[in-house]
Amino acid sequence: MKRVLILCCVLLSQYLYGQPIVNRGNIWNLETKNAVYQLRIDNGRIYPTYFGDIAAASTDHIQDRIRPNSPHTLEEIPVRGSFADKMPVVEAVFPDGVRDIELKIDKISVQTIDSKETLVIETSDRHYALAVTQYISVIPDCDMFEKWITATNTSKSRKFNIKIDNLLSGSLYMTPDRYFLTHHSGQWLREFGHRKTELTGGIKTLQSRDFMTFANTPWAMISTPNDTGVWYMQVQYSGNWRLDIEQTHNGSLQIVGGINFWDTSLDLNPGQSHTTPKMNFGYAPEGEQRATQSIHRYVRQHVMNPSTTNKIRPVLYNSWYATTFNIEENQQLEFAKIAKEIGIELFVIDDGWFKGRKNDRAGLGDWSVDTNKFPNGLSPMIGRINETGLDFGIWVEPEMINENSDLYRAHPDWILEFPNRTKDTWRHQLTLNFAREDVYQYIYKSMRELLANHNIKFIKWDRNRGLSQPGWSSVAIEKQREVRIRYIENLYRMIEELRAEFPDVIFENCSSGGGRPDLGMLARMEQTWTSDQTDPIDRLYIQYGYLSCFPANTMVCWTSGTDVHKAGITLEFAFDVAFQGVLGIGNNISRWSKEQREIAARKIAQYKEIRHLIQNGIVSRLQSPFEGNRVAIQYTSESGDESVVLCYNLAEVVDGATSDALQSQRLKLDALQPDTTYQVGDKSFTGKYLMEIGLPWTLKGSYKSCVINLKAVK
Ligand code: DGJ
């Protein structure tokens, strides 16, 4: 059945967009709806010649052949070897000490892999037993390509070990131009800052070296000043990753991405292979809006789990910001009662529920309930919460340990550490060495038992520190630098095993807020706690940035008490900001007045009316907080028959003032059907009018918001 389905997808895609991979003589064109990735074979070598607008597919694009200061042309699989005039994607050391690679092409074929047409370029070293295969899949309707590499030690001799110093997912080449880079720049509580900068000669590196992705996320966009076209790329990995963008003096770009091999190496024994994570990349001729929409479509259709990607996410309540660690049964039951009254569907208990967890100094690692706080265990409380009609969810931080825990007292050697080096704690915690099988089995069993013994429908998987002292002294020295890669392999394995056994449980990727937002996690968890920052104004920036490369139904947004009313911000405004993704409430609802509860009930009901559009619609970011003092985001059904626009004023725009004149007085909409008539309040307009002339911007005053509904008139 699955095979028939895959064949139908391939045939439908070919019918709609033509053959995605076309071979003409020595040229290979990989084509999506709007883009082409072109390769050329010359003298037994394969070169990237063009990546960009599909219009160029008809020509055999001749790249400017020589890179400055070098007699060579950049190859499709650049390796460490010969002149150091490129960024290599494969670097290896052979047993005799040779550190140069020379690849020859063995075979080029087109295969269907995971229902995608894929160019498979098989190469091997001219002398040594190393095979390197580059895969490039084409996803025409999403304007997306995927690259990854498998390196194999093909030796039959038991002694022939190859040390891999670097193995990235792939390299991209772009013809000379003046280029700008858009990327995320941030820190904890200020994640996803949307930054654009001109590239100049040299290498710009976006990366993670401690498993944390607050500073940059594994995503980038490239644009030129004279053109609306936008290139985009993402590394699908949750450990250390890197994206390097090198501009040469003549303006050409080379971009490489994948696992960050900084302080990492792999020992490939005879017969062993290593496959990189994917790097996806694409081109949108119409600018960032379309690029973002293509990325969202791709992530939802090709990265996320098909069984959860379109499922409507429930509205949740979590008392973390109201109570922190001070939780107990009766208090949680009181919250649950109010939560039910205002329309919440999922009740989540956060940090503090397990043994010894009075504060952040103790307890991590001991995943049994704290009977001081919950004398009857969790199940009676969960039962009473379920009786009110709410599902129950729980917080865990499986990868971490406190020194003050039974687990640490029993297994002090289970952490990442170097002998004779100071152990750095962060939030009083150390990192468990997830590369170890005994650690894996213990934590897996703890999580499995938690889920098997309680009616839990939601897991918030937190991780509150970056790596330090990444030592793994219990394995042979040549394996020790694999620790980060093996850690992530086991992390993925654990999530996959738990999900397979508990398919109805929703998983949320937390990590101190936006500390691990990437497609590796989104392939395994359906939503992300976007940031620990819940101030609605900061959230407007953070959420706008998040949506650059992650879909709205993965973006968890809460209202939370502390900042509302600051600077005149109302609860309604906080709700409208939290409407942008998956709605949650984090306030101390037991302190809410009757009026506040009524507002919350009304807003939650309103969200439920529009959440199918917000969570599953096409997202159009119409006005950016990074460019002015207004924000507008539109969400439209795939068919274009329904749409909702969320609008916000930041600081006051004074009528007639200079700042006012800088702003357009109209809001042009997107993604509608031009010839369809839409009802907007008591007026009606055609889609063409709304997209080309737009609606007047009616919000007046600071920190005001509104929700505009559009419906096609049948
Ligand atoms: C960090 C998370 O982002 C918060 O939401 C909360 O779960 C705390 N950790 C709990 O320790």
C-alpha cells in the first residue's frame, strides 16, 4: 500500500512539474517549480554550475570557472586535498598518515528515495578504500532540494581504520553577485532576532558548539540587492551544526552545512559507514514571503511526522510562571478547575513534581514522584483532572542530572566530564552522557515507566544547559571525540522509541525556550516552546523571527501574567500575541478576577474558531516588527476561501507625524484568490483589491491589536 502511495506521489509530481531530474549530455538539471540546481561533468569530475531561477535551466550555465587565487574550479563534493581553495565537505586521515582525498566518479544514477527523485553521485578515492556518495533529492512543489552524504570505509582489511575529521551534508555554489545574508541572531530570552547583513569577502559562520542554538539557528537566507529572488538553507540537526558562507573577491559564494566537526572526529572501521543529516535548500524567485511559505510547506509535508503534522494542537495551561517549583496536588487541582472553566483542553504540570525537586539544585535524574507534594502519587490527581474533561501533560528533563540526586550518588561516572578538569555546572546541573548505553537504558526505562503508568498525553522535554567538558573516558581514545554525535543518535533513538510505543502522546521540544529549534527535533516532536520570554512585546519579535523557517503549528505561545498591564498592555493584547501559534496560558489564573476569566474564556473561544487557519494555514508575514512599529501576520486556508489577519501596534503612531508618514496607511494582504469576493466585517472586497490596494490600517494608539476575519462569499 505504502509503495503504491509513493508511486502515486511521484507520478503526480511529475505530471504537475515535469521530470525533476533531467540529463542532457554532460549536464544534470535538478528542477523544482521555480528553481534549478545544475551540475556539469567535465573530464570525469562533477561541478556545480548554477543554483537559482528555473529560467536558467535552458542554458548550460557556465560558471566563472576559476576561483580567485586558485587554478581550480569548485567541485560538487569538495574534499580536503590538493589546493586549500575551498571549504571541504569531507576530510579524512588514512592509516598511513595521508590526509588528502582524491575522488573519482563511479556512477551517477537517479533513484526514488522516500518518494523523492534523487540524484545519487557515487564516488570513491582513487587509491584508498573510502567511498563517498552524495545524494540530492528534489521536492518540486516545495521548491526544495535535500543533500546528504554517506562515507563508507570499503576496506576488507581489519586494520584499515579511516579517521574522519569532517563530514558535512553538502556544498552549494552561487555565481558571482553582491549578496546579503539573513539569519537569526539571539540569546536566551531574545531568540530569533531577524538580521540582514551584506556579505563581504571571507567566511561567515553560523554554528553551535555547545548544543545550544540561542545565538544562531541552523537556517540562512541569501538575497541580492537588485533581485527579489531568495535562496534558503537549513541543517536538520540538533547537536553541534554549522553553516559556513564564503564569499570570494569576485563575489561567488560557497556554502557548506552539516554537523559541526569542531572537536569531533569519527573512527570509520572497515565496512562501517556514516550518513550525515540532511541539509535542505531552495530558491524562491518572489522573495522572503514565498521562501518562508515554501519552507513551512516542506517542513510540514516532508520533515514532520505525517500522523501529527496536521493535528490541531490543544490549548494548554501550565502554572510554571505562577508557581515555579512550589507545586502540590490541591493547588494544581484548583488551577485545573479554573482552566476547564475558561476553555483549556490540556493541563500540564511543569518542573518540581519529582523526588527532591524543591528548587533547581536537586532531583534531576530521579524520575519518581515527590510524595511530599503528591502524597497519593500522580494518578489520583490525573484521574480528577481527566474527570473535568482535561488531558494531562508533564514536564521532564531527561538529559540532565543534579549532583544532589540518587542517580548521581549511584553513578557519578554517568556524566560528561574530563578527569582532572573542573566540572562546570549550569543551573546547578550536569549533562548525562547520552552516548553511553547504560545511561540510555536507565533514562529510557524511567521515561517509559512514567508514560506506561500514568495517563499522560503530553510531554514537555526540557534541556536547560549547554555542553561543557564533553569527555567520554570509558571508551577507547579514538572513539572519545565521537561523543557528541553518539549522544544525538541516542537522543533521537530514545524519542523515536517512546513515540513508537506511545503514539498518542504529544511531544514538545523545550530547551530553556528556543535553545534547540531545528528540523532534527521537529522531525520527532510536533511543537517547540519558543522562548522563556513571555512579555508580549518581546514575543512579537521572537515569534516573527521563529516563523522565518518554522511552521506556526510548531510555535508554542503563552500568555503569562507578569508583564501584562506593564506599559498599558492589556490581557486581550497578550492573547492576540499568543494567537500567532499554538495557544497556551501561563498566568496565575487562580488570582484572576471574574472579569479577567471572562476575557480569557472569550479569547480562548475566539482562538478555537480560527486555530485551523493559524495552525494549518499559509502564513504571510505582512509587517515586520524589525522594520517598523506595526506587526501584521495573515493565515490563509490552502484553498484561499478563509483567512485571518492579526494586527498589532507597538509604540504609538501619531497621526500626521513624520513616523506616521513613513508607514503605509494600508495593509496589503497575501495568498487570496484574486477573483474571489471576501466578506470583511460588513464590507466585501475582491482578493485582487485586498492584495493590491489593501485594507486601511485602523489600529490607533500604542499596544493595540485586532483580529480581522475574511471569508469567501459563495
Ligand atoms: C525552562 C523552560 O523553558 C520553562 O518553561 C520551564 O519549564 C523551566 N525550564 C522549568 O525548569
